[in-house]
Amino acid sequence: MWKTAAGDSGEVQLGPDDKWTFGRAGGGEDLTVGIDHPLVSRTALVIRDAGPGPVVFRGQRDNGATVALVSVIGSISWLDEGTARNLSAEENRVELSLDDEVLVTVDVEFEGRGTVVERQQAAD
């Protein structure tokens, strides 16, 4: 589920090869949320399915922007430009801010499925 500062919101269910994207000049696709802001990168945030849980990638450049991963107890870790991290059941909220204004909040719910290797071994 996602919500922008402008009040837009939505819910998306990702399949194995799907990606959800937030960024400038997006739109046009069901899995892309666009914003018309010159300081927001084209692929500021990308969330895709992976084992054991979803992966969030920060494509947003460092120009006053922050990407926070927020846990269910409120602790925060920061995602640097050009890096990715697996989300977990405990750390499942992503917030992209620019000059201290939260532009988008994404709450990710998922079922743990084991790592890719564990799923491949179980299939054999």
C-alpha cells in the first residue's frame, strides 16, 4: 500500500517478475506512481519481489533526499543512494523524503517464503 503527500494512494499486489516504481515522469503503467517534481529521480524507489521477502532499491539521488526504512517499533535505518535492501516483517515501511517532507510512504505486507536457494532445494 502506498500514499503520497498529495493524498494519492493505492494498493498493488506484486507477482514474481513485477516491480513497483515511484519517480518523476512515471505513470502509464499500473505498477508505476509518478510525481512531477524536478528533484525526484525517474526511479526514486523500486520495490520488487525476491526471496525471502521484497527488496527495495533507492535510485533517488542525494540532493536533500532521504529514504528511511521504518520498523514496526519505530526504529529507522537509512538507505543510501544506489543501494538495495531486503524488507522484513519487522522493517516493512519505506518513506522517501525531500527537504524533510515525506513524498511517499509505502507499507509492504508479505508472506515469508524462504530464500531463493531454499525454495529451489525444496522444488528438487
